[in-house]
Amino acid sequence: MALSFSRTSLSITQKYFPSKTPTTKSTILNLLSYKPHNLNKFSTISKPNSFSLTITKLSKSPKPKSHLQPVRSLFTGIVEELGTVQSLGDTKDGGFDLKIEAKTVLEGVHLGDSIAVNGTCLTVTDFTNEDFTVGLSPETLRKTSLIELKTGSLVNLERAVQPDSRMGGHFVQGHVDGTGMIVEKEPEGDSLWIKVKADKGLLKYIVPKGFIAVDGTSLTVVDVMEEEECFNFMLVAYTQQKVVVPLKEVGQKVNLEVDILGRYVERLLSSGFVDSFKGSS
């Protein structure tokens, strides 16, 4: 037996900026250039609690820790409203804040609530009756299309689902897998075709008639063009008025989150789970 003092949670902070107040432009550049040294060393960042005395039993073969991130919030990909970016930029403590004007998602909001902004799950750090503020990490800016936002930009907004919520779209975690680029927009009647180029690593999870979240909007894939490394989807007139994707131009980025079911299937196949059934038959 061994006595040890441990914190029930660990808060990790690191200064990315000099002591002088940085400009918004320099802040973005510093955030994007920052590269974490050892992401595997730490788990979820949380507020530190007081020290507690614990008795730890030493084990010769400790159980391996899971590297899977817990799902803290869940969304459906059904956009509740379009918000307007009021401001974005550096803070006094060296962070980066995004303030968004909204109405619907502010109903019953609390500090710490999760709101998906263009499909990115973010935490409310401040709010009024007319707007709310979220903090953006360097990794979020590197991996999402939020870096392209500016004052006046419209963004898709959705609150995390509640136990009694209707499941209108598909399971969306708000964990952006990567970005795609709009390469073509073509109207057909009152509908709109949109073609998006995606990385091969994401394209393998995208299938015709399958689900995908584009800027947090739950959409159905129409076709996948392997040689072009693209996929497309169609937006009806109603959807075009309710989401931000039709407002973007060719060449702009969109956040992509593939259907999590595809990742689970791949995991099962690579683990030999299916082969174990073949061997037992």
C-alpha cells in the first residue's frame, strides 16, 4: 500500500503570447503556429479541485487507460438559427474569444453549456440577453473553418440535445474531423448542388446516401467522386434559407464531421472482431 496526494483533475495552461497586448492578427498567427509537444500526456483539461488524500494500491500490471475522448455533448445537425459574429479576437489573458449575436440558443442558457458553432462544439463562457461568448483554442483554429470568420459573418448554431429532444438529423458530436473546400455550386430549379473536395482520409468514410455534417448541418450525401476526391449534396429551397453553406463562395472552407458509425465499423473490422466469428463457425 502507498499513500499519495493527487488532484482529482488537472488544469493545464500555457502562455502562447508575449507580455504586451497582442493585436488580433498577431494572435491568430501565434495560435496557428503553436504546436502541442505531447498531446498524449494529458487528458481532458478541467478546473483544478482541492487536494485530496487517497490510498493507492500498487499494481504490477495496471490496466491501460483509454485514449478515446468521452462524448460530453450530442447534437442532431438540425440548425436552430443563424447567429451573427459580433467580435472575435485576443483577450487580456492571452486567449481568443468569439462573441455571437443570437436569440433562440440563448433560451435557458447557462455558463458552461455547449453550443455548436458551424458544427464545432464550443463552451459558453459569458452571455447576455442578446449574445454569448465562447473561447477558441489554437487547435480549434487550426482544424476548423472558424479561422475564416469575421465581424458580420453568419454561423450555424445548435444547442446540445436534451434527454427529451427529438432526433431530427443524425448523431453529431461537434468534433470536427477536418475541413473541406467548396469547389462547385450549381442550381437546379430552386435547389442547389454543392460539391466539396475532402481529404482522402475523410473521403473513405463518406458514402452515397450516407449522413455527413457540413458546418454542423446534417445532410445526405448524393454521390462520391473518388478520382476527384469530392462528394456532393443538394439543398432544397427551405434549407438554403436556414443554413450558412449556400452563403459561402467557391474556394471557402466548410467543417466536416463524418458519420461516427463508419468509424465504429472500421474499428471492428481492424480489431479482428468479425474474423473471430468466422473462426468459431
